[in-house]
Amino acid sequence: MARKSQAPRKREQIAWALFDCLAENGHENITIKRIAARAGMPHGVIHYYFEKKDDIVNALVEALTALYQEKFQSFLESGKEGSGDKLEKMLHYLVAAFVFDRRLNRVFYNLVQMGFERRGVSAPLRRLLDAYRANIRGMFAQAGAGEQSGPLSMMVVAVIEGLALQWMIDPDAFDRQEVWDTVGRVREVIKSSLPAGPEVNHEVK
């Protein structure tokens, strides 16, 4: 019974061990034995918590989805009582969280490649992207974008992930200030689609 009570914590420990492995190596080189070593447990124990490696991958994707759902909700909550341009704050948050985090991006693109190769991995990845878009769509809906909330959320995800991919492949192609300048131009395009009001027109000081 005691061992079963530890199952959620152990599963999470194994999933984040996979994160570390993917951040440091290509997914082709990841084995159950390597994941177990990173988690600090005998590799035979892994099979008590997961039937196969794809199950660990799915657990990691679900853990990432939950983590960034929580982070985004905290971001939204932190701005409820303050003034300022929520769109600009959101874009700055997304750039800092996703464009410049090389470890996260290496893991994400490894997961995407695995999703292409394994049908069982693609479903949780779709849920992750759905949650990503839904969080941004909800912010636009709060700002009064109405039917434009969905297309605008897709555009923001496309810009953020496009910048992240370029930064990963060719970090010398542009500097951080150019990234921020690009996002600033995107912000102006988006603002033209939103109704005027205090939520979107106040600059961040």
C-alpha cells in the first residue's frame, strides 16, 4: 500500500527525468535505462509505473501542459488588479517563457518528432497545443476580440513558435532586441483588431 501511495510522485519523477534526457540528447538515444539512471532508480522499477516508453512520453507532455497552464493562469491572475497593456504583458511572458528557453525548446521539438513517428504520442501533443491556444484565446476574449479571438491566438502561437524555432537553429541570425522589436510589431497588428479600451491601450511602464 505504501508503495502505491508513492506512485503519482514516482511517475512525475520519471517524467521529468525524461525531460532532462531529452534536453541533453536526441530522442533516438533515450532508453528506459537512461531515464531510470536520471531518475535515480533501478531501470526495472520503471516498468512498475509505466508499461512502455511512450507512456513516459505521454506523462511528460501532460506534466508540461499542466505546468504551463498553471503558469499562464498565474500570469493572468497577477494582472487582474493592475493597469497596463495586457497584450504587451502576455507577449513578453510568452517570449520569455518559450522563445529563449533552449532546454524547453529542445525537449518540445524532440517531442514533436516523436509525435510524427508514434501515433500514441501525437494525441497528448495535440492536447498541449489546444491548451496553449485556449489560454491565449481566453485572454483575447476577455479583451473583447469576439470571433477574432481564435484566429488571433493561432497567429500568436505561430509567431512565438516560429521565433523559437529560428532561435534554436540559428541564434546568431538576430539578437534578443530584434526579437522584442518583432513582437512589438506583431502587437501593433493585433491591437488594430481589438476594441479600444483600458485593457489594451495603456502602455507598460
